[in-house]
Amino acid sequence: MRVFRISLSKWSNKLTASRYPGRWNSKGKHVIYTVGSRALACLENVVHRSGEGLSNNFKVKVIEIPSKIKITEVRKKELSKEWYKYKSYSKCQKIGDTWIIDQETAVLKIPSSIISEEHNYLINSSHKDFKYIKLIEIEDFDFDPRIKGE
């Protein structure tokens, strides 16, 4: 399975976990956030980027998760009705942190908070199976000027 992540060019040559907390991980719990399509990766950046803007300094990381890698899935129906709202971060972080600590799988499939029928894939870079997950391609990426408001 291929998953995608859009990042600044300077961070695009490696498959490393961010040091920042997110919806599904608290401070000190490091994971790589990826998504199931380039389009969703674009939307994630539009929603979450502020100070860095949407310059032309981005790349798409194309990541291969081999079929032999087991994936844990959190289904939308298992979450609270307002799971996607900011006020629910701590509940989602608890789920993600438990997954990270348990080390049962290297990948966690979760619903996207932007389009809940789509999926994000968290990759645990400290899991023993992480060595099988590969950054296979780095593509140029430019945000459409209409998205940037130009």
C-alpha cells in the first residue's frame, strides 16, 4: 500500500517522525502522519499550515507499506460523535499513545478529521517492523494558486 505525506523540501529526504504532538499523539510520542492520497495530503496541509504558508518549497513523500505489515484500525463508529473537534484531542491522543506504547503494529489506520470517510495512517518509527516501510519516491509539489488565494 502506498501512503503520502507533503512536507517542506528540507524534510523530504528522510522518513522520520515529527517531534510535535498531534491529534493522535501527545508530546514525547513520535509518529509519522501519512494519508491515503495526495489530495488528502494537500488538504491536511491547507488546514494545518499557518506560519510557513503554502510556498513552492514542498515535496510529496511516497511511502510503501508492504502488505506483510499488520495495521491496527480505529473505526469512526468506535469514536465519540465529536472526535474530530479540537476539544477531543486528549481522547484521540490517548488512543494513539496507547497504540504507540503497546507496539502491536507499526501502522495505525484512523479516519481523517477533514474527510472522515478517508483515512490517515500513523507510522510508528520505533516499531520493529518500521525497517520494512520505505520512502520510495520524492515528488515536487506546488499548491494550486487558487488554494493559496492568488
